[in-house]
Amino acid sequence: MQLRNMSIEELEDLEQDIHEREGDNPLYSKKIDIYEEMVRRLRKIVRDSPEEKSYLEYVTRKLVFHLIHYGTYLKMEYQKDDHLAINCLKRALSFDANNPIVAYRLGFLSYKHKDYQKSLHHFQKAIDHDPYYEQKDFRLNETQIVNAHLYLTNSALYIAKETYEGMSKLPFDNQHELPHYELSSLYKSLSENERFLEKKAFYKITEEETATCSKGECDELITHEPRNTIVLYFNDRTIKLVYNDNSVDLGQNHGDILRNLLTKSSEELPATRITLQNFFSSSIVNGEVNRNTYIQAMNRLKTKLRSCDIPPIIQTSNYRRETAYYFDKTLPYIVMFRVDQEIEYLS
């Protein structure tokens, strides 16, 4: 049956069914299609039944989260695709026009591909909307706010540079009458900003500290990783888990969960299906993550760890009558991820 012919209840059942049977092959595209259809249907229902507005907002949030976080993987789960990401971010804006993190990531991708007119537009939107946006999950963190201003400045400087250099190609006889600007300060500002952004492009988290570093430093570390150390690297193409001479690519969900376990869990405060609910947003029923789906996902993650010959570092416990998991801190770790591409990695 086509989605447009299904009731809201049937769409909800289909969403849950897809999540339960997807296993290690997430069906992001199918879930996004379901959420889009639900949002379109609920928008019509809310016109006559305003009490359904909160449910519409809830489903819209799930849709936007999936478009932002998983859109880049619609073609291949383990390999990121900038063009897919851009298309999905544009779709997200059609449902949530003022979302600051969507505008920010569109700005970053436009800047990466040297489309400075678009990057300027998107970064300006991110900066303008962020202070007033109500949903904390989709707001910029402090580092992203600083970077947004630097990217915005550089976008404007690149546009000014290209415009000035284009003046010399104008087919006029009186070019000598044009003003001659001093470009050295402009080039200096561009270079300084680029160096700053490059040096602080990635977070590098260990048990001792959270620091920033360049992509080059991350690539060097993943090539010559320290022995007996878990290295989790969210690079520009894949999410790679490395331990000694072994490595495996992770999907976004497993990468997110492992990052959370390594950096935030402990025996005193283990991770539960409540604290990890952002990573199980499509399996939430009556406000709760499905227990079996949560346990299955954790077991699959443990299998990934074993494939790298990583000792059993994720322990199971009971916390407030919930099955919980925590990293036992028996091995050092390094987690690296790009400042500009994640939603609320530091909280």
C-alpha cells in the first residue's frame, strides 16, 4: 500500500516495523518518507483539531533530526555524501525554516565547495535565528557560533576579493579611474581566519581533556594510532573505529552510541534508553524507546567491538530499574569529530 493511502496509525505501525527489522542496514530513506507523509497529513488535521499540534511538532522534530543526521547516508550507510546531505538539509528547511543548525550545516557545505554567496546567506540565517530558536537540540554550541561568524566573514571577504579581481577584466577604457584598494590586509584576514578554522576544525576527546585540532592531526593519529587505545574517528567520509591493527567502519547510530558511552557513561551514571533516546528517535512508542530495539542495538555494537579485537569494555548494569550500559574505563580512548557537522556533541 502506498504511504498516501495509509492512516496515521498505519504509518506509525510501519515506522516501528521498519525499525525492528532493519538490523545493521538502517532504512533511513524509508523512515524519512514516512515522517514526511505523517507531517503532511498532520498539518491538515491540525487545521481542524488544534490539540494535535504537539504531536505534529514531535513528528516534525523526528523528521528534521533524520534529515540532518542521517541524510548524508541515504545512498550508503557507511559513506557520507555531501550532495545527499545538501538535498536533505534543504528538505529540512521546508519543514523548519528557522532551524539554526540546518542553516549552519548548509553554510559549511557551501563554504567547503567554495560557493561563498550561498555560504554567506546560510551562516547569516544561522546567526540570526539561533538566539531565538526554542529547541535546544538544534541550536549552535559556543564553538559553532564563533565559527559561524568566521565563516560569514570569510565568505564576504572571498566575495569582495573575487569582485575586485573581476574589475580588472571590465571592457572599459577608463579603468585607470577606478579606485585602487589595498588588498594585502584583506588577504591577511582571509589567511588568518582560514588558519584558525583549520587548526580548530575537529574536537579531540580523551578521558583527560577535550581539545581542538586540525584534520591533518586527526589523519596522522589514525594512521599511527597509539597501541592498546580505542580510536573513534568521525572523518569527512566515514566513521572509523580503530584498535591496534584492526579497524571497522561504523554507521552513524553505532558511532553516536559508542561516542556517548566512551565520553559520558560511567558505572555510577550508565547510559540508558532514556539518555540515548536521540539515537533511537524512530523507535519511541508512547514517549519511550522500545526496550528490545535498544538492547539489540547495544548487542550489535558489542559485536562491532569484538570484530576489532577490543576487549569487553562495555558492561551491563541496572539503573533505576532500567537495563543500562557503561564504559568500564579499562582502556584509553580518543574520539575525534568535526566541530561543524554534528548536533550538540558537547552537552
